Amino acid sequence: SRVLDIQNEYIRARFDPDTGFLVELENLEQNLLLPVRQAFYWYNASVGNNLSTQVSGAYIFRPNRQEPLIVSHWAQTRVVKTPLVQEVHQNFSAWCSQVVRLYPGQRHLELEWTVGPIPVGDGWGKEVISRFDTVLETKGLFYTDSNGREILERRRDYRPTWKLNQTEPVAGNYYPVNSRIYIRDGHVQLTVLTDRSQGGSSLRDGSVELMVHRRLLKDDGRGVGEPLLEEGSGLWVRGRHLVLLDKAQTAATGHRLQAEKEVLAPQVVLAPGGGAPYHLG
Amino acid sequence: SGDSAPLNEAMAVLQHHDAVSGTSRQHVANDYARQLAAGWGPCEVLLSNSLARLSGSKEDFTYCRDLNISVCPLTQTAKSFQVTIYNPLGRKVDWMVRLPVSERVFDVRDPNGTIVPSDVVILPSSDGLELLFSASVPALGFSIYSVTQVPGRRPHAHSRQPRSQKSW
């Protein structure tokens, strides 16, 4: 089909039928339409260079170049549409896939990613990111929540309390993301909620990226004494990003309520049934 | 008897950044995982006791730890089972339950015994099946849904084609 999209009463997500990538997000309730290209990339880990012998490792994120490499230029897609769920399954490579999902009544787009085991047979350590690129004019600003405290404004290549000499254009702009990261242009806000603490940044205006997995071949010399390299074939990681598109003025209502639902998510307990009546006595 | 203290202690140890960031040696990371798993066992018993008292029924409660990879021996083998959903949030939530199953037609009943809409979808990555239904759970409370396999009814599993389906 030339139309590849999923939609409920609040959200519509459109995908490029040629590449399989998410390319557009629409908030039907507020009549907001934002081109959003989402894809997976990986940074090639530094093993040291002329400027510094520092390698990328467990403590240190240091890519060997500013631009990450794309995992795949297209995704094999499959679509599931039922009354209770609509999903686009994207397979980017043997070690990177994603399900983009909408349930009825849901005001956010759910991206469930599965990454790993990261191949390192080529001798390159890899740090994998999910990146959202939009046309929002964010003027170098983005917002993250830090260590469970309030959401802080982050400005690219800047520190509020000293004059920064930026020597690491990627890692020097990465910040902790404990539950959310967002960008806005004064009118529209794009928020990404995470299900775990991750590193994140906005390295270009309109762009948001989150590191989802990493596998490294060198020890960074900061005390661990071994590289971030699990035994065997490596780890599979599965997690979720919840994406909300809102007006900037009202976005907080949406992402705060949804983040509560994520942190205090319902717990499922199963039983075969037919149990005996239980009385305290 | 159940006990939440071992999980409390494991969580306290896991406050160290080494436990979540990858800045520990592998054998240390393995030990963090061991402590967490050992703490969860007696906590499950505590939860089962609590649910038995609150619901008034002593059940053989099962906690499927591998639901994120669509594995749950009980739901994949039992012809009928109960799903208790506990909501720790201070407001009512509607939440989509997803459970791995091996059959294609189920009746799902809410706590009042009313049949609620459900679907079985095929997972394209594995060809496994998952049962979906929307559960409504009160604030700081729980709802118990009953799921029963329906033999002989025409399979309702949805295929991978991007076609729309009539709602139940």
C-alpha cells in the first residue's frame, strides 16, 4: 500500500512506504501536524585520538566522530490492525527492531524497541541511539529531568555557571534523562518519555536522541578494569519510548499524567482460578 | 510466610550507580541481579497473601516475569485463568492487558461477569499469539478478570495484513 499509517481518535502516525520509517505525527485533537523522522543510529566508539588517549568505555561516552552511522536505510515493515490495537512492526537489522503502537483512547505513540546483541565482530565498539528529527526551531534548547529532580533547560555547548570550552561536541552535550526529554519552538512541543534512565541530547535544532544500548571493546581506564562487553553474544535490550505531540502551553498536563502511569504502572498477577475461600480466622 | 525485607535490602544495594550504569565488573553485575531475583521470591509470597486476604480467595498466584518477551507458561497452557490487575496509582486507569496465549478464541469477563471486547493478534516476529483486552482498575485497588478458552468457535486471530476489522 502507498499509505502506511496507524490512527486512533487522538493520534495519527504516518510512515514512509518506501523506507518504513516514521515520518509524520499528527495530534488530531489539537490539529497539530509535525514531520518527525525516527530512526536508529550508532556511534563508533573512540579508541583514542591525537587530542586525547581517552577511549569510550563504561564511564566515558566518547564517539570517534560527530555523525552517527544509520543502522539501516530502510525497515522491513508489517502492519497489524485490530479494533484493540494498531501496530507497525519495523525490522531494521538482525539486531535492531521496533514496534510502533497505538491503542484506542491513547494520547501518545508507543515505540517498543528491541536492540541487541550488538555485533562487534568488526572490531568497533557501538553506542546505539534512537533519534527523532523534526523541523522545530528550538534555538539550541532542550529539556531533560535530571536525577529525579525538576526538569532543567539545557543549552547546546553551554553551561550556566562557567564559560565552556566545548571539546566533545557529542558527549559534551549529553545529559541524564531519567523519565523525559522534550523540545519545543514556543508553539509545539515534542516529548519523549522513557521507561528507564538513559543518556540523551539534542545535537541539532529540532532533533532529540536517546542512547538505548552500548557495547564497547576497550576499558576506559576509570576504575572498572574491563570493557563494557557482556560475556557470550551480548545482551538483548527491550524498552519503550512514549512520544507526545502537544501545544507547548498545555504539554505538561499530558506528559506528567502519562509519566505517572508509567512509573506506577499496573501490576499483573495470574491464577488458574478455583481457589478456596480465604478467611482471616 | 512472605517477606519484603530481602527485596528492600536488594533495592537499597542497587541504589549504587554501578547497578544500573554498567560501571561494574561483570561478576559484580551478576551479583546485583542475583540479589534482586532472590529478593523478589519472598515478596511474591507476601503479595499472594495480601491478594488472598483482599479478594477473599486463596489462589495459586503466578507472576509471569517474562511477559516482556511474551512468555508465560500459565496463560499459554491453561484453558481458563484469572488475571488480577493491581493499580498503585491514586486514580482510576484503563490499561491494555497483553498476555501470550496458544489458542485463538477466548471469552474475557470483567469483575461483574460481563464479556469485554478482546482480540488475539499474531506477533509477526515470532508467529506467537497474544490476547489483548482493556482492563479498568480503580484507584489504589485491583480488578479480577476471568479468561476462558472457547472451543469450537471460528478463530478470530488477526492476520498481518493492514486491513480494518469490524469491532466486536
